[in-house]
Amino acid sequence: MGNTEVESPILQATSKSVTWIPIDEMIPIVPGRSPLVLCTNSSSIRPTTMAMCTPTHRVPHVLSVAGSDSGAGAGIQADLKACAALGVYCSTVVTAVTAQNTVGVQGIHPVPETFVAAQLRSVLSDMQVDVVKTGMIPSIGMVKILCQSLQEFPVRALVVDPVMVSTSGDVLADSSIVSVLRNDLLPVADIVTPNLKEASALLGGVPLETIAHLRSAAKSIHDLGPRYVLVKGGDLPAPFDALDVFFDGQVYHELLASRIETRNTHGTGCTLASSIAAGLAKGLSMFEAVQVAKRFVESALHYSKDISIGSGAQGPFDHLLKLKQNTKSCTLRRGFEKSDLLLYAITDSRMNKKWGRSMIEAVKASIKGGATIIQLREKEVETREFVELALVCKEICHSKGVPLIINDRVDVALASNADGVHVGQSDMQARTVRALLGPDKIIGVSCKTEEQALQAWNDGADYIGCGGVFPTSTKEKNRTIGLDGLKAVCLASKLPVVAIGGICADNVASVMEIGAANLRGVAVVSALFDCDCIFSETMKMYSAVTHGLSRTK
């Protein structure tokens, strides 16, 4: 650094002198406080006092307590990038410095525990931290120091990613850490996010090979004290999609996502946990934060699947590549994925009027409950009002990473720049819609027969809606095709299929169990919107759909 004058960012607004010292000669700097360390190669640097700044804007703040990854794919580097992409400030406490790359981990150097304590005090005593997210904590002493620091400086939430093994299989924490995690850290955690190996280690080495095992593990880990548990099932053997089990102590939610074929998966666990922390810092509920985080990771993997960094088997992914930042939201839209069809909510203005709520309230509640795609259907308003409503709904949907589809009206989809449009057999042909909307928009087509499904494929559609599976009151003169008709269309279709018509929580299992691999979800109107509480009914339906789909794997 040389013999130059610098300004110190940690000085109090006083004229006290401060000595800069080497890390191995730690002494108290501010009377009455634990040691703070100022490191330099020069003995003649003289800090000067800075004026105190009054913040004008409260920024959501996540503190990452984790290891440093020299390859920048995981650890605090992943946390910093994820939080930056999601519009959240991220500070760091480094627990270890690792030498690693896309091949594996070549070395680990734990930071002295006293210096971990110093970092924690520096950040927590001065900066308004909303959420603490933990990653690699390589010693028992560090876990205890963290717990003590959180007692002294409480935060809104604690997200624990119990990092023990790297993506490449290298051990990052001693087995003795498991007991202190179980006894000290998990009981104060708001959510813990283990993968299969970590969940197994926390539970004494039990095998986790099925979805039933994941549910059992989530319950057992929840019994250790955290408020919520997310067991990540991305390592489940084929033919499972990327399925995680979220447990809140009462209800299991099986969260599905498309499995993206890519070598660039290093740091996915760190990114998911820090993205959950970012959502919590921005005020989302735990379930919302988990859903948004999963969509963000899926987006980043999707846009990074073809990049090449390093020569090893586990490449990093780029959190910012091709993603358009929206600092008001906690996620970003990306290309259409089959998993978007899981719970397809179709709005109904008449039902909203019946229950005394607005369309905006209905859309917000359904997304909060777990809807993965929204179709805005409006038959009773003028075009200008429809466009204005679509613009508002699009902002709501995109803030949660959910696509917005317009029913029938290609003009409204174009004017609002919605994600796509759904057309019926009597509407504009899908090939014409594709020509108008271009290659990047989502197009769905209603089909009842194998011939219609094949035509939708030829016309450039992205998915088909098949039904009515059961009798329904929402569409007059709608012929019911039954489960056999649904299965026949699914078997003939080259596109993913979403079932529609009279589907509710009581019969959705029979729909999902017809044995068609390309049946990706259900479209629902009355079961979600013709009720007093859209949020609770959507959560119930989401759980039923994911459970039914997982049983077919």
C-alpha cells in the first residue's frame, strides 16, 4: 500500500488515535469492545476521521457467513453475485479460504476463530443486517461464535445451508461439526437447506433415495428445531425432475423444476440459500422466498448451460448472464419451461365480483399460494381497460418470476408485452399467432383430440391445454373427454400438456396418475377463485398436484 494517507471506514466520530497492526498481534482498538483488526504492511499509515453519513434509503441486507471459493463458483462469491442480481446488499464474514476450481478442492485454510468473531462484530454492530445466511463453517468453535453473535445482535432471519461436501465431492467440514450443527445452530435457524448428502449426515447417515425418504428426512430435521426445512432432491436418480421437499411443520410441499442438462452446476446450493435470504430480506414469506429462489436458480442455470469456464466436470454458472435486473423484484423471467405448467391459474372476473375482490388481489393471492403461471381471462371489459389490467398483472407476475398469459387476445398480449397468449380451436390459428408474436413468446392451444394436438405442434405452439377432463360450469357447451381422452391426447402430443376442466384437490391425483410423461400440470379456475381464500386453496392444490406428480415418477 505504501506510505500514504487513507480514510478508515470504521472510525468513530471522535479524534481518538488508532493503530493499524498485523493480524497476529490483535489488540482492542475501541475501548470496551472486542478486538478489531486492521491489517497492513506499513507501520506509518495514519487513518483520518470520516464524517458520519445519514442513509437516505433503507437497503435490504444479507450477511453471508461462508468460505471463499477461489474459482468464484460457490461460497461467498456466489452469495455476493446472487444478492446483487436480486437487488439486495450482501456483506460477508469469511470462515475459510479455499483453493478450488472446476476440477475440485485443492486446499482449505480456515480463518482464525478470533478473526471470524471480529468480522461478525464489525458487521453486526454497525450495519443493519436483515438476514444471516451461513455456508461453510469448518470448526465447532466458529458455530458457537456465530450463535453467540446472533444472541447479541439479533436479525430477522437465519438461513442455514449446512455445507459439508462440495459439488465435486470434496469434504469441506469435519464430521464432528454435525453434532454442533444439530444441537446449537439448527434450533435457532429459520430454515435449513440440506442436499441429500447433507440431510443424510445430519440424520446419522440414513439413505435418502426416494421422495418418501425426503419427506421423512424433512420431518426429522424439523424436529431438531428449525422453523422450516427444504430438503433438496436434485441428486435423486432418474427419472425424477429436480424435486425439493419444503416442510413447515405441518404441510409438505413438493417443489418441482425442470432438470437442466449442463455441467455448470457448481454453487447451486449456495445460490439457492442466498437467494432465499435475499427474498426474506425483501419481506417475502418463507414459502414465497423459496419459490422465488428456485426460479432464480433455474433461470441462471438455463442461461448459463452453454458457457465454458475451466476444464473440470463442475463448471460455475453466471448469475447475471442474459438476466435483466429488476431491483424491485426478487426474480426474473426467462424462457418457457415445462415446469411453469405445474399449477396453471386461470382468472375469472365473475368469481372475483362474487367474493368481493379485485383481479389484482386474486392474482397476488394465487401466486402467493403457489400458482406457477397465470392466464388473464377477461370477457367483460373494453380493450383499453384490458391492456391496463394486463400491464399491472404483468408487473405483479414478473416480480415473482411467474409468466403471464393472455386468454385469446393477441392484441392485448402485444400491447402489454405479456409472456404469451392461449388460443382455442375457434380463435386465431397458432401459426398466425406465432407470426405475430415472434419466436420468444409462449403460445398455448386448447385441444381435445390427437389430431388437434399434432396440429398445435406443427403450428409452433409451446404447450396444449387438454380438456374438459371433468364436467365444468365455467365454459358452456364444453364437451367432456374424461381421463381416457386426456391420456390419448397426451400420448399423441409432442408438446407438454396441461389438463383442464373441473379439476379440484379431490380429483387431481387421478389426473396426474394417468401415466403420461408429458402431462406437466393442471389448469384450474373454480377450485382457486370461486372460494373465500384463494391463497389457502392454491396452497392446497399446489401440494396435491406436486404430490400426485411425484407418485408417477
